[in-house]
Amino acid sequence: NAGVTQTPKFQVLKTGQSMTLQCAQDMNHNSMYWYRQDPGMGLRLIYYSASEGTTDKGEVPNGYNVSRLNKREFSLRLESAAPSQTSVYFCASVLGPYSNQPQHFGDGTRLSIL
Amino acid sequence: QKEVEQNSGPLSVPEGAIASLNCTYSDRVSQSFFWYRQYSGKSPELIMSIYSNGDKEDGRFTAQLNKASQYVSLLIRDSQPSDSATYLCASRREYGNKLVFGAGTILRVKS
């Protein structure tokens, strides 16, 4: 019963490098989300996908791009990493854009940019 | 003003006491609220959800919602050291099911 799986769990990058964070869910959920969590700031929404084929910006989208590859997978890409993007990234999913059910979170990716 | 505000704490309570965690929100349109618990280095896990005014109880946890005052709280009875964690309050935006989180309250239960 995997739920929401994120890869990698840890990553260290140099400024200017690019990378893609992967997220996959096996709960047949329609909506998926990417958050970042910085000390003392709670979780902030980067991008979300209300349903397959759609993506929208959240609160802090600058410096990121996303791809909803299919119903299961939602990836987050950093094209040119900056130290300000050092954070813990969480992927989450929920049944649908109007569901009252809570979001389920992955274990997170801890990203450090030097 | 942040959309969801919480006292960052830490809130320290002795084992067996009641811990009271509070949250206020500014968007009157918000209808659903969630409390997540997050242990250090772990992902958030849902503790309680509440959608209507009043109290909702689940075991040692009680969530309270007052939409007129735009106030949500979480009571933890018979607090245990294992309850020591950061508690995140979140409101749900109707379209897209987006969550807006507070910064979290650190709870420490001392044995």
C-alpha cells in the first residue's frame, strides 16, 4: 500500500544545475500538488494539477515547472537551481478538485542547493 | 496578514494535561479545515478534519470550529510525550482543493 511515492529522498545540487523531482500515487486520485516547506513557514503551494491534463500555479511558482505525465505521476522541475530553492518538497494527492477528503502526503524530498 | 495564523510556540504541557492549539483564518469563504501532525523530519499526517461549526471528537482529539469568529482549535486530552510534534492548521480553498497552511505550532509534552 504505497500511497504517494517521491523520488529522490535527498539531493544536493550546485547553483545552476537542473533536476526533476518525481511523484507517483497509486490511489487513483485525480488531483496532485507540490508544496515546499521552509523553517517557520509551514507548507506553501508551488503548483497543482486539479485533474489529468491541467496544471495551475500556486503561491510560489517562480523558478519551477511541472508536468502531469498521466493520472498517477506529477513531476516538479527546477531548470536552474538557486540557493533560495533549498527546502523540503512534498507531493500530495486527493481524490478530486471538489472532494472533501484530506490530502495524502509523500515522505518528502530534501533538496540542498550549494 | 497571513491567511492562516498559528502561534509558533513552543507550547509546553505536562504529561496527562490538555493541550490547546489555536488557529485563525482570514478567508471567510473557507469551509473546511484540517489539523495535521508533523514529526521532525517526517511528512504531515492528518489528525482531524472539521467542516461545520461546533466540536468534533475522535479519541483524545477534539477539533472546534467557529466560523463567525474565524477560529479553529485542536484539543489534545491526556497528552503523551508521543504527541510532541508540530501541528499544522490548514484551510481548504473550494476550487482545486488547495490547502493553505499556517506556520505550525510546536507542542512539547514533558513526562
